[in-house]
Amino acid sequence: MGCELHLEICQHSYSTLSKEQILEAVNTELSTWLEIYLDTIIYGKDCTNLVLKEHVESMVCSDYSSLEKEKVYIQEAVFKFYIYSLTQEMAATETLQSDSEELSVASHWVLPSIEFHHIWQHLFYDSNIKNDLLHYVETTMLFSDRGVNSNVISWNKVILLHGPPGTGKTSLCKALAQKAVIRMRDYFTHGEFIEINSHSLFSKWFSESGKLVMKLFDEIRNLVQDTKALICILIDEVESLAHARKSCANGTEPSDSIRVVNALLTQLDQIKRYPNVLILTTSNMTEAIDLAFVDRADIKQYLGFPSEVAIYHIYRSCLRELMRTGVLNHKEICDISELKMLGYEETSNTKNSLKLLEICRASVGLTGRALRKMPFLAHALYLSGVSISLSQFLKAMQLVIEKRKRESLQ
């Protein structure tokens, strides 16, 4: 049996073709290919099939059995297809009434959303966290669907990502929710993504905060009644709500902070009973989170600063995007595994890639957020126009990294 590949096909929102017609066009296109690149965005307009050119925005192929492969021969592959369209609407703002004041407590997206499109493909980590999280979601939904008794086998549907700011925790939560909705088409028709504004839930009348948490989860419970929707709840900077109770205990009376923590824990315990719920949380300060909350998390993953290898993947994806849009002239950049296989020997084919690797070494210590600004700053400060050569752009990248280092020393 060939290796199983997951092919996600994004159909244009204006397309009226049936999934069967799209699938037929995809199979016709694949029959003309020798190989397919993994985790690489294939745009419909670049395909030879006229139906795909007009009706498909993009396709992405993944294989989670091996992280080392960059491409797979078509004849060795068995495809599993996922066809979806993106919701075009931006986020809605959810509000709650607190006495005479209306508070903005959450942002709400319908998934799959155009705002989260292809975030997954552009996130790179040193651990296997993306695959682990996806398998976790698949197991969660399988166990719920099969009615596995949670009193016998325990899972809370809670993920906690922690680490310094700018390391991609929130982006990974959004990307995971989008990916889960696309992959779980057998279970759900769409998803709802609710990002809770933790700071807003701390009312200026502090005693109201616990009640606001309960009110918000009452609203979420209304959403989970739709069993065809996967409800993903993101609590960013969860330490704002789940603050360690031992650090805020005052005498025998529970403080307002303790009431908020108790309310949150109670609501999480109640909401996890629903089979279509996933709770995603992030924290910059895990030491400040209540241990009872930490204990409820099925997966606790630290996301730190990217290594040299992860930085190479990030920069390579940025440069490829600039080539796709014509800002850079097209020039092949070796995959890091290819450079390793060639013994990092400099040739006319590897020269630019080795230069990029040198820039990556100089970039160690920057967050993912900062790294993604570097190509923009390189162009803004040292270049102009389009059709720039890769070697020119890499020189500008080196200059902007050196400039940043000088400024950080001042």
C-alpha cells in the first residue's frame, strides 16, 4: 500500500461546482504529475486543468508519517481529499452587559475563515507540536463520537501553550482550529472560533468578574447546541483569568480573583461534556496559573525562540512568498535537509541557500514575530521596487539583522 497523503482543496467561495466535479478535476490534474511537494501551497491558477484554474483557490498536501520528506511520487501515494470553502466575513464582536456598561468580551469567527487561511503552512517549530496537536484533536473527536466513558479514560479537551511573547502561540491555536474544521468534515459542517478577551472579563467592579465568566459561558453553551459545528474556544493569556489562587488568598473570605478562577474551572468542567468543544489556551507566565487549571490541560507545550533550523524554514517561506508575488525574481532555495545531505558544500546551486543559513545563525534569539518582519524591513530600508535578485535581497536581510543587533546593544 502507498503512503497516505492528505490533500486539502480550497474551492473558491463563488464556485457553484459540486464536490464531485472538483474531485474529478483534481484527479485529472494529479494524473499528469510525477510528484507532489508536501506542505507547499499549490495555487489553482498555476494548474493546467481549466476547472481548477477557475474554481480552486489552492491545494495543500500533507504526510504526517514522515517529516523528512519534501515530496512524494504520485504513483506511491493514496490520497484522502478534503474540499472546503472559506468564510469571507471578518470577526464579529461579542458583548456582555455589566450593570450599565457594555463590555467587549470576545471575538467570533465562523470557520474555515479567510483570516486564518494558510497560517498552518507558515508556522515552523523545533518540536513536532503541530502534528501532535492535530492527532490530539482527531483522537478527542473519535473518543467523543464513539462514546468512550470519560470517567474511565480521562480527557478534558484543554490545550495549554506557554512560552515568551511572539513565539506563535496564538497563531498556532487559530491555525489548529482552522485545520481541525477542514479535517473533521465527516463530523462537522463548519466551526465557530471564540477568542475570549480575558482582560475585559475583569470588570472595573471587580466582584462582577466571576458573574461575567458565567454569562459568557452561557452564550458559548448556546453555540454548542449545534452539534454540526466544532466550537473552539481560545483563552489568550489565560493567567489573567486562572490566576494562582494561593497567591491571592486573603484571610478566610475568597477574593474576587479566587471567584473568577473558581467560576472558570466550573465552566470548563461543564463545557467539556459536549462532544463538539475544544478549549485552547495560551500563557506567557505559566508560574502565575492556578495548578488546578494546569492539571486540566491534556497537552502542555512550551514554545520558545526558534532554532537556526526553524528560522531557516521561516525565512525560506517568506522568500518564496516574495517570489510568488514578483517582488523577488524566482530562484530555487534548497531545503535544509538537502543542504545537510550535500554536506553544506558551496556550489552555484547552494550559494544563496548557504548565505541564508548564515543569516539564520545571526538571527538566533529573535521571536517568530520579529523574524517575519525582517524581509519587510530589508526591502523598506535597503531596496525598492520589484524583480529583485535573491542575492541582492539576502544582502539587505543581512544588513537589517546587523542593524537590529546594533540597536539592541544601545
